[in-house]
Amino acid sequence: MKKYLTICLIVAVFLAAVLLQWGVDRTAAGTPQRGKGKIQAASLMDFLGGVRQYLAYSLYIKTDELHHAYYGAFSAEAELVPYLILITLLDPHYIDAYYVACGIIAEYGNLDQAMELALRGVEINPHSADLYYNLADLYILEKRYGEAAAAMEKALEFTPENVSRSMLMKALSASYKAMGEDEKARQAIMKRALSNEVLKYVAFPSAVELENVINRINADYNDAASVGLGSE
């Protein structure tokens, strides 16, 4: 019961903020207070936007804690989805909320709902590499490899926060390979190998990390050499 009251309270605050933002400056045109009203309206809208972002942040912190606690307990995880969707309504630019919600929804086999949320996230946040990767992951689950590859290519245009560029390139290669596009798959693997080559000199890793990077590079070169072999 307590959790539903919390949701209702947050929704009420959210709706109040939206209504206030919509109706905050009702001064008639041409009146002496018109300019002052605009300044006050802008300040109030900034404040209300900040309140919504703070609510989204606070709610996500608690939801993320529960997500880690519930991990693997599918019925418990499902209860978090309404909270995560509410977070995206409070703050449409809260990338992690889309990412986690889509993952939970997809785990339950509701790919259409997950796809709808993922597409909304990308539409509102067109420069998020993580959300393009999230969208590509859903396309892969539906075996829509061409659309997955296109989303992955788009993701590589931006800097990811949650996933690595190396992971993006590996997933891109897998998508092309599933489509039978061996040459494009090979090129994606080679890009990943070259990025790891740069990492050797730029990141100054420890001896153990350097060995891991070199092993990944060698594995990528071997993968690139083997793409297409035995496919006929």
C-alpha cells in the first residue's frame, strides 16, 4: 500500500508542475506587468523542472537499490517497471531508467512494450549511444539484424556511458555476421582490434590489464580471419 501512495504522491506533484508550467503566465498582453511576468514565469518553470529532476533522481536511487536486491527474482523486478516509467515521465532524459526498464520488460517477453519505450527514449534522447545500443539489443532479440546493425552504427557516433565502444563494435560485428554480411562483420572486428591497440598506449594499463588487452586484440584478429570460413 505504501508504494502505491508514494507513486500517487509523485504523480500528483508531476501533474501539478505541468499544470503550473502551462498556466503560469496569464498576464494580458500590453499590461505594465507583462515583462516582469515573463521573467517570473521563466524562473518558476526552471524551478519546477528542477523539482521534477530531483524527484526522478531520488526515485531512481531507491529503485536501483531494489533492482540490485531483486536481481534474478523476476516477479519482484517486474514491480519496479512502473517506477522506472514514472522516472522517464518526470525526467525524459534519465537514460538509465529507460535502459533498465526495457531490460526488465524484455525479460518477460513483452518485446513490443520494451520496443515502444526504447523508441521513445531514442526519440527524446537522439544523442544517447546507450539507448541506441538498448534499441539494437531488442532488435537482435527479434532477429531484426539489419535494424540492429543500423542502431549500433548510430550508437558509435556518440560516446556511451554504460556500455563500452568495444562492446558496441562486437555486437555490430555479430549483427552483420547473422545477416551473412561477412565483410562488414570483419571490418567491425578490425575496428574493435584497432581501438584496443590504441588503448595499449593511451590508457597506460597495469601489466595484468595490458595482457588482457593484448589477448583481446589477438582474439579479434583471429575472429576477423575466420569470418566466413566454412559458411558455404
